[in-house]
Amino acid sequence: MFTWEQRKISDIFTITRGQVLATTDTSEIRTKEMCFPVYSSQTKNDGLMGYYNKYLFDTAITWTTDGANAGTVNYRKGKFYSTNVNGVLLSNEGYVSKAVAEILNTVAWRYVSRVGNPKLMNNVMAGIVISIPSSFKEQDKISELLTDFDCLIALHQRKPKYISKLT
């Protein structure tokens, strides 16, 4: 049995933000030149705004900093571009995982300021304390399980469409 520990976000991650990018500079479809996903604060397509020819980050955890979706946390695998309405958590020590992202996603919404435009800024994110497995091996196993569940859910969501085409 592995143990869990409480860790402050600023103790395990480097905290940064994405950069401004106009929608008109992105492509709606992935091409050879425009091959890096761009994530923003929208909820459709898991925040995918389009594709771009440059990337800012390689595997990280993002969260929406401003607007109606403030506090939404996502694990981003591979090279990607993130807009300025996303905060980005980076770690060279192995803390970037789907498990940690999902754990953070369950509590981040509590820290969103709801005065005016909802916000969860970098300094507030830095102070959040989460309970995570102390073993990276356990984090990886949880991440694999969550990924399997995501695939299973996606498969079942497509199933009715497939069945209706057969009848």
C-alpha cells in the first residue's frame, strides 16, 4: 500500500501562463505545418482552439485562469501551444500526470474568485494544497486507469451512432 502526502502546488511545479494567440493565426485542421494543438479556455473539444506551427510546452498540466471555465484543469500530453487564458504547471520531477491533474481538478474550482469575471490566477493556484500519491509509480498506475476509463467512455459514446448505422 502506497502512502499519500499533501503537497503545495508551488512546491512541486513551476507555474507559468500561455501566450496571446489570435484565432486567425491557427488552423481548424491539423496539417504538416500546423501540427501543434492550441489550448484555450473554451470547453468544446477539451479546450482545443486549433493548430499552430509552434509549441510552447511539452507535456504539462493546464488550467483556465479567466472566464466561465476558470479553474478547469487538464493534463496535456505532448507538444502544445497554450493561450494566455491558461495557466501552465511544469515539472521535471515527474509530477505532471493525468492523476495529479484530475486530483487538482477536483479542488481547483473552490479557489476561483467569483467577484466580477471568474478568475483563478497563478498566485492563488500556487497556494493550493493537494493530496497525491507519494510514489510516482502509483501516480502512473492511477493515470493509466483514468486513461483507460476515458477510452471506454469515448467508445460507449460512439456506440449508439455505430449501431444506428447498422439498422
